[in-house]
Amino acid sequence: MRSSATAQPNIALVKYWGKSDIEKNLPAVGSLSITLADLWTTMDVDFATDARTDTLSVNGRTDDRMLARVSRCLDRVAGGRRPAAAVASRSNFPIAAGLASSASAFAALVVAADAALGRGRDRLDLARLAGSSSGSAARSLYAGFVELEAGEDAVALRQLAMPADWPLEVVVALAAAGEKPVSSGEAMMRSADTSPFYRRWIDDQPDDLAAARSAVAARDFDALAAVAEHNCLKMHSLMWTSRPPIVYWNQVTLLCMQAIRDMRERGRRVFFTIDAGPQVKAVCVRDDADAVAERLAATDGVLDIMRSGLGDGARLTPTECVR
Ligand code: DP6
């Protein structure tokens, strides 16, 4: 009863920020994202152990920090009594630094655990299960451009375009190493409780989603750039106006944003988005990706650059599934 699955992180262009049901982890707003190709997390799940409790290793080392969330996720996949599991996670990018590592981790975890237990759920069910552990993880079950609709009792997901339909690229500029001080889950609940702008954020999200959806349908880069930057800055202004405030950015974040705006004014097709961390994600057309990567790598304080095209949803590694 073991299995292995791989998933990539996704980057939201219209953000999930706020929960309508904390217990079920239901998002208060819809969101729209792109699934990446070249950053990945693989999860091995082995229920065939004699151990009495679950164990978790991350990149080859025992790491208990995420163990409680992983165990709760496995409970939901099993839906009743289950044997203890040994879970091993491997990623090729920094964990918990605002690079959506929980999205790829929980997407891969539900796919691997479902197969190891022989449940054979469909993609939507797996996405809902992943989303109940981490809202953004639901989107990593799908390839390319993905829209998540926030229903009252459950989320729905829609594939808007495949990677080959609009092969954008993402350049990630690492603006700081290390883990974020406040988790995104905690930060969004603080925004909901204390930011005077939260209500307006909820009310306006359908307009941003509609604008992004039509930009994707028309492959209109400028329209997508406009709505994605606006939506990202709105989300961060909720954090800045929370009490106490949450500021994930540093000066390198701002320098990267300026570099991206400057490149766009000079005709490059690129825009930024930033999640719950200081890292800047530059989304661009393929022809401009080298120039964008070069300029961000040369920006003061940038520690590293990662690049990715758009890729597939979470999937099993069939040869590794043993029951
Ligand atoms: C800023 O999915 O990490 O990346 O459901 O509490 O685990 P939880 O939150 P999480 O939040 C992601 C927030 C974001 C925006 C996004 O990905 O849509």
C-alpha cells in the first residue's frame, strides 16, 4: 500500500485571500492560476508500516513541522480508520518561502494517498480534498490556466487553457531566503478580521475574475497583466492594512517590481505577481523570458532566479504504485 505522485506549484494571477469556512478551509473568493512545469514536489506515501504514528521526511530529513497537517490530510483521504503512513517529500525549490510549496505538496499527497488506499477518486474530488488542506492546492490538480470557483459548500474547478494554448513563462526572483514569518492561512484570517478593505476585496473579486477569464480566452497579454498586477497589489494592501500589519516585501521585492515595470515600458511583455512572501514572480511571453531573467538576476539583492514554463496537473507515477 504505497504510492508516489508528483505535482507542481501554481501561481495565482487572481488571488485566493480569505476563507468562508475555516473548518472546511473553503475560500471566500474564486481565483485563477497558472500551473508551473519545472518546479516540483514528489510525495511518497507508504501505509505498509508497522509504526503507530505517521512520519514525515522532507528532502531526506525527518521534519515534523508539517506532520499534523499531513496527518489530517491523510485522515480525510482515508475517511475513517487507517494504518499509519510514512510520507517522504522531495522538492526542487525552497519550501515555505512564498513559492506555493504547500500547493504542490498537498496536491501530490492526495493523489499518492488515494492511489495507495485504492480509492480511485476523480480529479475534482482529489482537488477538493487537496483544497481542504491548503486552498491553493486544489488548483495544482489541473494543467495550465485554472479557475477555482468558490461555492458555498465546495469548490469547483475549470480548465481555461492548456499550457500549449498559451505558453507563458515564469521567472521567479528570490528576494530572501528562509521561511515566512506568518503563514498565508493565518495572514488571510487576520486580514478578514481587521482590514477595513476586506469587504471591498470580496465584492470586487468577481470583476477581476471576469477580466482575467476574458484575457485568457483572448490570449490578451496586456489585459492579463493589468488585472493580475492590480489584484496582487489589492491583496497586499489588505495585508498592509491589517492589525498588526503583515508586510512580506523587502527592498529587493520593490526593486524587482520596478525592473519589471521598466521592462514593460520598454516593450517587453512581462508583469509581476507576489504571494505570501518577498519573492517576485515575473510572468512573460516566451520570447522575452531570457531578457527578463537576465535583468532580474542583475537586480541588486536578488539571491537566485528560477524559471519555469506552464505544466500539467498532479499525477501518479504508475510504476511506483504498489498495493
Ligand atoms: C497568496 O493556499 O497557502 O498564495 O488554504 O490556508 O493553506 P491555506 O492558504 P494557501 O494560500 C495561498 C495564498 C496565496 C494566493 C493564492 O495562491 O491564490
